[in-house]
Amino acid sequence: MLTPAFDLSQDADFLTVAIRVPHARVSEFDVYFQGADFRFYAKPYFLRLTLPGRIVENGSEKGSYDADKGIFTIQLPKETPGQHFEGLNMLTALLAPRKSRTAKPLVEEIGASEEGVEDDDEDFDWEIEQSPYEEVPESVLYPHGHYGFGGLRSGVFQRLQDEFSDVIDIKDPDFTPAAERRQKRVAAELAKFDPDHYLADFFEDEAVEQALQYNPWWTDMYSEMMAFMGKSQEQENHAALVSFSEEEKYQLRKFVHKSYLLDKRAQRQVYYSLIDILLAYCYDTRVNEGEKNVESAWNIRKLSPTLCWFETWTNVHDILVSFGRRVLCYPLYRHFKLVTKACRDTIKILQLGKSAVLKCLLDIHKIFQESDPAYILNDLYISDYCVWIQKAKSARLAALAEALKEAPLTKAQLGLEVNELEAAALLVREEEAARPASPAPSSEASDGSEASDGSASSARTTDPDSEPEGLAGKGAAGGGSLQGPVLDKSSALRADGHGLCGRSPIPGAAVRQGALPAFAPAPGRAGPLIQELGEQLEAVVRLSEPQGSPGPRRAQASSALPGRVGRASLADGHTSGLG
């Protein structure tokens, strides 16, 4: 039997079921409905729904068939006119058999709710649960590491560690207790932080600002929900804000319904991990402006410690600290504003209710399904979340949003010293901006430079071979610095095949741009530094000569200035003269 595509809608008096059966034998079909049960059969299709409210057969039911589209439309009267049926877009829950909807543990408290242990307390306490300290080795309680949805999985990676090492950061999760996972995760985050990358995004934040200005799909829905606040039928309008595409409905029909027997501790971890996953999803959606790419799966699983470290949580604050630290350590855009924006986005999604959360989870499921190594995370977490969230209470999600809203997060709490880093960087920028311009050369040096430049320019227009003498004379007479190319202690001249000198670094010499040390000593004596430099130049020129050359060759050093070109040639005679 095939499960057909279907859609449910309602008004005050009727529940409308639209069933698409394009290849059915329409001459033979059966419809049965009573109470919360609805069944439809038209070979080869069969549909069984467990409705969230009761319907009745009173003669006002209607049915029609569109032959062009192959759609049966059946209107069923509500047993209580005006009653609102919640969760009509939760297709997986509607397809569940009646008996599985009321699955109960083998041992249960007398008088507990009929809908399972999860609904026994409507108001969840999101404060940190405290209990007397008892040192019990976790290895005794859990001989194998537990992970996955509600901590229900173990032993998965004993044979698959090599295949999925790129998906998770933790090594050997089956034998790593939760406390050890947490220690290793925090150490890895602190070691990964790159101050240079963070400061680059802090000062050059054009791309970050563009991501912050983007409005994802839940922004408009949240605005509409706020506009509906205080009006009649608030719940109905609230549920109608989020709709699912045909592809998303197909995803919902493919899920296998399950019942999850979770104790209170496991329920808390499920809700907390949901926050963690949604934060990572909101970051990826915002920085990619709603477009999915090859890095989306990496972004989501890398920013979620639940997915890459199998982390379990005990309070909301730890979730925010870990998420903020990972945003500043791993992805392309590392800015604290993206952390706070993702938190606000997650709050909006939770306040929109389980339909909005389910829509996000379906998108994550699709992203992981299309990423070869990441699909294992669907089996461990996302598929179960897609089924479980359909029965979760929207009121409990709203309470979780309030807990998230009341948990402040500051840069100082991340443990990365970003406040000190930003302050130091801003101070350096202010000092550079306030630093005065370099003082102008003295009038004598300026006159000497101009005269030398004039002579050099004249030499360029007449005879290039006369340039060494002009430069040597200038150095001997004035000993001033030349404007333009740098020929300092950090460079030696080496002759190439054309007799021109290139620059060769001298080990241990300091590099200083913008000044040329004087080669000529003070009048009347030769300084030891000048003599040593002359010997180095002579040695480099001699080593650079090709073998078998008839004699010493003229070496020239050429360098370019903005707006002018200056060349200097040094022959053996000038070199010895420097000494």
C-alpha cells in the first residue's frame, strides 16, 4: 500500500482533508471516520490518521474529487463546533497508530497523564538542578559513552571511527565520559582561538554588517505573531503563520514514528541540545543569507557541541558560552555581534512554536542528508528531533525561549580575553593616527640632495658611466641621506650577468626603509663600518663574476622611486676608495 500525499485544514465547524491520489481507481474507494480516527482507501493508496480532535458523522459531511489534479477533498464535521485542532501540520504524528500515541512505560505513577511522562509537568524549571555531591565514577554508571537523541545511543563508533572522524571532533566517544568530553572540548576551543583573525573581522566588518542586516524567514513571521498578540483566536493564528512546502511534507511522511520514554534528566538534555542546534543553524542561515552551500553542513555541526562533541548540558548559560566561543574560533566570520544575533533568532523561533522549530529541523535534515559524512548525524539526532518535536508543547518551548532571553552573555564570559585584545588594538590604532609626520631634512641636506639629484639627472641625460663619480662625490662631501631607494645595512650588492647589482640580504642586519646610510666617512679618516661595508661589497662583486672573466667588471645597482629613477654603479676603484 502507498501512503498518499495529504493536507489538513480547518474552520470553525469542519475539518477538511485533501488527499492526492493521481493513480487511484476512483470508482472504488472507502472512507471511514469516527471520533479521532480517519481512514481512506482507494487502491493502491491507504491513509490512516489519528486526529488531534474528535469528528462526528451527522449528515453534514461532504466530499468531492478533482479529476484533473487527482485530489479527493473530504469535509468532516467537528464533534464540538468552534474547537481548534492543534498540530494539523505535524504529519508524522498524524500518521502514528492510535496505540503508539498513548505508549506508557511498564512502570508508571498512578494518576499520571495519559499522554506520557513528558506532559506531567507543564511548567518546566530551567534553573540549574542542584543535588548533594556524591563522587561516583561515571565509568561505573555508564560503562560505554552515551550520545545521540536523549542519550539513547552507544557503540555506534566502535567500528565507524575512521569513517566519521571528519564529522565529530571527539575521539573514541564510546569510551569517553561526558566530563572528559567537556574538558577536551574547552581545551580545543581555547587553543583554536586566533587573535589576528578575530581582530581582522572586528575592524573590517563589512561582510558581518551585511549578514546582520539580512532578514531570515522567521523574522516576518515573528512580526506577524506579535501583531496577533491580544487578539481572539490567538492560538489558531499563531499556528497558521508557519507553513510547509511540498518537499517538507514529503520529508514528514518518510519519517517513522517512534515513542520516546525519557526521564526528566533526559528531557532537559533534549531541550537544551535543541537550543544548541538551533543556534548553529541560525548562524549559518544568517551568514549565508538563506542560501545553502557546501560549508553549511560544516558550519552547523562545528558550531554545535552537541553534534561534534556529543555534549550534554545542564543549563542555558553554558550553551551560550560554548556557542559564543566557537563562533569566535572556527567559522569564516568571527564576530561577537553574530553571536548575539543568533541568540535573538533562536528566541524568535522558539516563541513561534513547534511548527517553526520543525521547519528548521527539516532544513538541517536536508543539509546533512546531502553531505556525505554528515548524514550520520541525522541518524543520531536530527531524525529523532523531527519526530519528537511534533508532540512537544509550544508552551514549553516558549518557556525555554524566556530562559534563553534571561541568560545574559558577555565577551568576558567566553574566556578568550577579547575585551583586552580589542582595547589594545584600539590603543595601537589611536597611537598610529596621532603619531606626527617624520621631520623634514635640514636645509643643508635638502640643498645637497637637490644638487645631487640635479647632477644625477644631468648624468642620466649625458653619460651613465659618470654616475658613480657623482654619487661618490656626494657621499664624500655631504654624507647626507638620499631620498628614494633603500640601500641599507640589510642589503649587499651582487652582480648579475649584465653587470647590474641586485640586493642580497646580509644576515643579522636590521632593515630600515626610507634612508640610505652614508658610504663616505667623515673628512680626513675612514670609519671602520664604511671600510667593512666596502669589503663586503667587493667580496660580493668578486663572487658574482662569472668564471674566466678577464678582469673585474662594473657592478651597477638600480632601484626605482615613485616618479623618478636613480641608478648607482660601483666599480672596484670606488669600492677601494670607500675603504
